Amino acid sequence: MRHPHYHRIHPGQQEVAARLCALLDSSVYPSEIREGHRNCSKVQDAYTLRCVPQVHGVVHDTIKFVTTIITAEMNSATDNPMVFVERGETISGGNFHGEYPAKALDYLAIAIHEIANMSERRLERLIHPAYSEMPAFLVQDGGLNSGFMVAQCTAASLVSENKVLTHPSSVDSITTSAGTEDHVSMGGFAARKAITVVEHVETVTAIELLAACQGLEFHRPNKTTAPLEAVYKLVRTVVGKWDKDRRMSPDIMAVRQLLRDEKVWQVVQPYLDSYQSNKHCPIT
């Protein structure tokens, strides 16, 4: 039987959905934790859980689009004037105009921001006992320990800052050079903002990953799926579990570095490849 994602043919959505199928509970990679919640009374999950393929999918598709634009730009002649030696001609044209990279980088910032936007809301659900049915802020002895409370505040502040930074630079223009440069791309600002947004997304994602691993501690001795247990073990090589309050910034930076170095991807990729090569996925 084909999965509902099969019937919405956006490539990014189907790619993300296929990966989630491989990571979450299945006959190939069963989860003891999932088995214990199989008959829960919840009718539907929140959008940040059940709409991940739809939201993350368009982010994937946008990144591919941006990659195409930036790759073309890096391999293009953007000089002005352009000198054509073979025919002895010099032409003042407009290849210098930065609208292509400016628009692409605005799109990138807008798209990638949604990863953090979703992540922070899932983080809220992890630390809120009414949603997670785990101790408040994922720590024992609440009151003596604040646990992940301030970490969630950090994530929320970065997401809110991103909402300002994702305002597109390229919709702006101001005339200079005595009216000759009467439309400019603001591409430099678009690039700087995009870098900052990506850095914020890395930090928020790292916080969620930390919280997810901490949440697993409250389900032991039960285990999650093999690929997710592998991610848990990777995180625990750089960050210990949270027994009592300590400075969290080193933990966040350590896990963010794992993401930057693609260590998490390297851990899960063999599981994804094995799952999909055996044609277990009902989406692709």
C-alpha cells in the first residue's frame, strides 16, 4: 500500500518522508519505546510532528534551487566592462548585477529558518510535561534544577531573531551614482543575513537534539530504533546526560559541531541506505 506522501509528488517531501520511515519504528528497525505507546489515546499529533516532510521538504527543494543559482553564478563572467579579446571589443553590460544571488540567498534564509521554527516548537513539547509526560524541563528535582528551561528560551530567541533576519534584502533598492545605479540587489546584505540565519538554525537544532537524547533517559531501559540509538550514542560521546544543572553552552556547541561536521549524517546514512535498498519504503 502506497503512503499518502506518494500522492503528493514534491521531491523534497518524498525524500524527507522516506528518511523518516527509515529512522522511525518499522519492521526493520523496531522501537521498544514506540511499542509502549502504541495504544495511546491521542488522535493526532501536532503539525510540527506530522507535517515534517511537508515543511522540511520544501526546504530541501529550495536548497537545491539555491545551489543551482549559486553554482551558475560562480561559474559566470560578472565583469564590467567585459573585454572580448578575440574580436577586439569592450562592452559595458549588466552581468555585474547581483539580483540572482541576492534573491537566491533571501530564499535560502526564508527556507532554512523553518527548520529552526519547527525544531523550537518540538523542543517546547519535549520539555512540557503536559505534552511529553516526562519531568518538566527534562530534569529531576525541578525547582532545584531548571533543566532545559533556559535552553528553550535560547532557541525561542534565536527563532524570533530569524523572523527579522528573513525579511528579504532584495526587495529593497536605493539609487546611487547620479542615477546610473538606479536599481541594486542588496546581495551583500542578503548573504550576511543568510549566514547568520543558518548559524541560528544550527544552534536551535543542536538544542533539540540534546533534549531528545535527554528525553530518552526517561524511557530507559527501553530503546528506540537502531539508527536513533546510534545518534544517541554519538551525542553521548561529547555530552553526558543531564542529572543536575550545569553550564549548557559547551554542550550546545559540542553537538552543533557534530552537526556541522556531518557526524550525525554519517551515523544514520548506512541505516537509510540499507532500509531503502531493500525496498521497504512505501513512498519511493
